[in-house]
Amino acid sequence: MYDLEDAIHQRRSTRKFLPDKPVPRELVEEALELAIRAPSNSNIQPWQVVFATGQARNRLVKALLAEAQVSEPQIPALPPQFEHHRFDVGAAVFGALGIARDDGEARRAVVLRNWEFFGAPLVGVVCLHRDLDHVDSMGVGMFLQTLILALTARGVGTCTQVSIAGYPEVVHDQLGIPDDVRILCGLAIGYPDRDFPVNSLRTPRNPLRDNVVFCTD
């Protein structure tokens, strides 16, 4: 178990998991009991999570991969001034794997692993009721961050995946998720493969002055 500051520093996106080492359910429930202490607008607690493991997880992965082979995910494009962040992360991942810029086949194989949840034995789908708005998505985000840190403190790796929301119909159908909730993201959960080079990747952060302003007058 880490203290909070250790967990914050240790957290990173895990992109390869040990598929044969399941995370005990009681450990996940411990982390969830902490995550539900997150704040939310008027205490409505807007977070909804559907977990899948075993055959349910495998069926979801199979359906997502099949869809990814024939259509592009429904993910909004980033505005031009933010696109470079996505390109930088991609370059770092491919560089850590030694994949050349012109090796399109290898790059495509890496991208497809998103819809395999990077081999994680436990997967989550994070949802928000359709009648709620962006202010309530903040509550879901605080819940999700708290859950991730609680799992990190217990030695469990995670990866938040917007890519999963790119095929909402598939996810709704495979997991029986009602139509009155929106798919926000996926969450891959498991024990990291420590030998996989990307799992030691540390992405940079902007200096505080780029995103934070203190008003004093």
C-alpha cells in the first residue's frame, strides 16, 4: 500500500497486462468503496460502471475487434491546437516498441490492442446517464481518478481508454447496457507486465504556468 502521494507518482497507463493473473474481486471492491467517496454535484453520484471478466470480457473484445476492422471509431477529432499531444504520445509508444514511422502494419497492430484492453483480465465500462450534462461528468471523472489511485495503491495497473467509447453500439449490445446511459470510456484493470517497455513510459506534463492562473488583484 502506498500513501496518496506515492500512488499519484506511481500511476501510469498500463498497455500490457498479465492475462493469467486475475485481480481478486474483494480488492476491486475495496478500491470502489474508496472511489464512491468522490464528490459530485448535489451528491447525485452519477458514476455507473459495468465490469466484465471471463467469457463476457472475451465476447466484448471479439466484437470490438471485429468492428474495428471494418469501421473507424466514433471519437471526436481533437482541435488543431491540441492534436500534437496525441501525436506525441503515439510517437513515444511506437518509439518504445522500436516500430518505425513507415511500418504501417505494425502500428495498426498496436492500435488494435486498444480494443483488446491490452490483455487485461478485468475490464470496466464507465457510463453516465444521458439526462446528465458536463457538470456531472466531472463527478464521474473524480470517481474514476479516485478508483485508479486506490487500485494503484494496491499494486494494480489500469489504463483509461476513450477508444472503447468509439463503438458505443457494440458495448451496449455485448454488455446489455441500457440505452439511457452514455459510454464515456473503458478501464483496463490488471497486473502490469513489468517486462513490457511501454509500461515504464512516463509522459510529460505541462509546467503549471501553462494551465494554472492565480488571480490576486
